[in-house]
Amino acid sequence: MTMPLAAEFDAEQPVIEAIQLGDRSAFQELVRRHGRWVRGVIFGVLGDGDRVDDVAQQVWQAVWSRIDDLRDAGQWRPWLYRLARNAAVDAGREKTRRKRLSLEAVGAASPAAHQAPDRELVAGERRATVLTAIRSLPALYREPFVLRHLEDWSYRQIGDAMGLPTATVETRLVRARQLLREALMGKV
């Protein structure tokens, strides 16, 4: 048996193998370590921060129930990405279906709990403006943008997870940034 090179070894591989053997504490550790990037994938697809937690819960339930489907523990990240992306796509379709069936759309704005100082208010408004602009990106550009700039993935990681050449990832990121600049011109 040959040992993988240090650069090729994935530190999570033993954790995945433990989960496949039914180790709940290993599963909880995986959720703790990678819950944020799963949420980033979901947000990248949905563009709807209000639904991220619900979809993430569904993803982690699917991970636990379908972990035996993962044949190569070293490929856990692309596998988890596909689960998260597919769950987000399904949630987006469900939302669209409900909107079509509903006569009125319910707004998701929640009132502020307290009055923020001027600086916090301005920073919050800027953050909201930027998030709205990110949400408005087509999913084709939003997904790699969120993975790169909010989750700090490399171009290669994004390409591997999305099944795209690195050059395509780079092109989509350039276009996403251009669209964001246009959307934010004069607003921030």
C-alpha cells in the first residue's frame, strides 16, 4: 500500500471513515469544521440568506443518511458540495413553485431589535446593499463568487467541486466582479 503524498492527504479522510462506521462525534466534528462553507454553497445557489439554515440542516441529514454512498473518503468535499448544491437547487425550485401558487409574496424583512449608532447603521446598510447585489447575480456567477470571496476557496477547489476547468472559474469570477461593480456603482 502506497501512502499519499503530504500535499494529497486530506486531513478529513479519517473523520469521514469514522462517520462511515457510525461515529456520531466524528460527524459532529465535520459539521463544526465545515458548516460555514456548506452554508456558503447554499447561499451561493439560493441567494436567500433566510433559508440557508433550513437547507443546511437538510444537507447534514443527507450526509448522515447517505455517507455510505461515498465510495472514496478522499473525495468527500466534492461529494458534500454536490449534496449542498442539489439541496439548494431543490429549495430554490420549491420557493419558486410556492410563489407561483401564492397570490401574495411575503416579505422577509425583520425590524431591528434596537436603534444602532450612525456608523453601525451605515455599515449595516452597506452590507445589505452588497448582499443584495450578490443575490442579484445569476447563479452561474454567484456560486463561484461566494465560494471564492466569502468562503476563500481556491480556483482549483471551485473548479473541482463544480466540475469546471480553472479557466472557466476565472472567467466567471471576472464577470461576477464586473456585474457587481455595475450594480454597486454609486450605491456604496
